[in-house]
Amino acid sequence: MKKADLLILFLVMLVSCNCNSQQHTPEKFINTEIVRPMANNESNLGVGETLDFDLVFYRNDSIFYYDCQTKKINFIIEGSQPCLSNDGRKIAFSITQTDTLTQKLKRGIFIIDLYSKHVHPLNINDKIHLNPAWSPNSEFLIFNVNHYSEMEIGIINAGNTNFEILTSEIHHDIYSPAYFCDDTTIILHDWDNVYFVSRSGTIRQTISFKTIDNVGLDMLSCEMLLTNKKKFLIFNAPYLSDDIIYDPIVSIFAYDINSNALKKITPPNISCTNLFLMNNNKLLFSGKESETGVWNIYEISIEGEGMKLLMKDAMNPSSKSN
């Protein structure tokens, strides 16, 4: 399969993993009733008994907020790929729209302020941008963006100004979703390497896939997280297969950067996506046990211990990261 074909496949997977074919218009999002409690008989649907923190998640084309104080789930807004800012004030999310001029689908990021209920799109001209991630200090947002027909990583501040492209130094076609590992460092990857870059896009460190992978993994479209002090690189990936029909299990791995040790930390029967790191030692993710199974949200330590179910029939976990 050519890299151009893989690029198309990766973009399709990014969209289909988090929403179905339902389309939305900007008016529908701005005029909708932003916050409403679910019915009493649904308020605790699928919540694990041990869920003791606020959790934002995706379910049925919509974004919900579980409040650990009231033990209730609140509907927030229609959309997908939610990411809660670490100050708990804003949720960045993506929606699919139809361009009124070209009638083609486009994917864009919006931000909702949970206090004022104001909703606004990112202040950029590119028509495809997705996979938002907040910096730990809630002052910056990073995301994938199709910029002049190249998949890049963009950054914009919390005031929705000063949009910049971070990946101009890396000359490839595709980049994974990127995540802050602290307020100044961002992790991303292309076809061959993992990069640690500054907020201005300066490459600080490069790690080759060949250094990480000694078991035969398909790392081209994996999600990646980095623990504080750059100790562990956490990512999800399936094992390589020549059978294009085969739907492999996507497992989560922890790579020790200092010792070069690679460890699979999730059970062999669960396929995993939507990785989210909390408190530097707790990993949240979406998982399902079979191709026809239901996606649930789980928690596991970065050592692979204490896995437990947090939320049934839910994806895209996000919370305050510390």
C-alpha cells in the first residue's frame, strides 16, 4: 500500500473512530441547549463505582460531562473528540460540516466555555482540523490541520489568536495527534520517527521507530503520550500483518526511553484507542473486546496494573490531567 493511500486511510480512521455519518451545521451547535441534565433514570448510566473524578467523553454523536460531586452525567453539546482544558473551563471538540460553497465535507474544531456557554470555531482558514489537545496550563491548543494539502500540527493560544504551524521542519505528509507532555514540549510523529518539539516548532529530540519497535508493530497511525521527565513513551499499535482483511487488536505499549525496554500493558483481547494520561501515572483509554463489541472507557496504570471499567458505551475520555 502506498503512503498516499495510507494517508487517506488514516484520515478516514480519525473521523470514523469518533463519530458516524451524521453532519452538523454551525447554527445547530450555537443555538442548541448547551447544558441539560439527563433524565433521572439515565443519570448514572454505565458509570463505574470507582469513578472519583470529573470525566468528559463522547457517546452517540454528543459530548457529555460526568460530575463526580453530583454523580450525574450532563449533556454538553453535539460533537466528537472532546478535550477538557486542565482548568476545567473549556472543552475543545470537533464537528463535521458541509462547505456551503463546495458542498464537500469539512472537519473543524470548536471551543465551548462551560461557564459562559459561548461556542466559537478556531480562528483559522484551513477547512480540515481535528484532534485538539490542550497544554497543561490551558493556555494553548494543538491539533492536526490540513494546511496547503499537507497534514501538519497547528497551535493556537487560548484567546483563539496567533495560529502557527509547528511542523515546517519535518518534511513528510502525515503526523499523529500531538500531545503536550509539559507546558513547553510537544510530542508527535511522522512515518519514521518520534519528535519532541518546542511550542515554536524547534525539534529538541528524535527517536527512530526502529529503536522503539523490536516486536514488529505497525506504528504509522499510533497515538503517543509522554510521561513527565520523559521516562515512558506510551502508544497504541497493532502487530504488522500482511492480511489487509484482518482486523488486528490494537494494544497499548510503554517504552522506557532510558532502558529501551518495551512492554505491552493491556490485555490481548482488548483493542485500544483515544489515549489520555492523568497524573502522570494513570492512563484512560477507549477499548472494546471484539470487532462488533461496544466501546467502553477503561483506566490502567502505565505499568499495566489495576485495569478497570470506568464508563460503558463511551469513547474519547478527557479530564483534568493532574
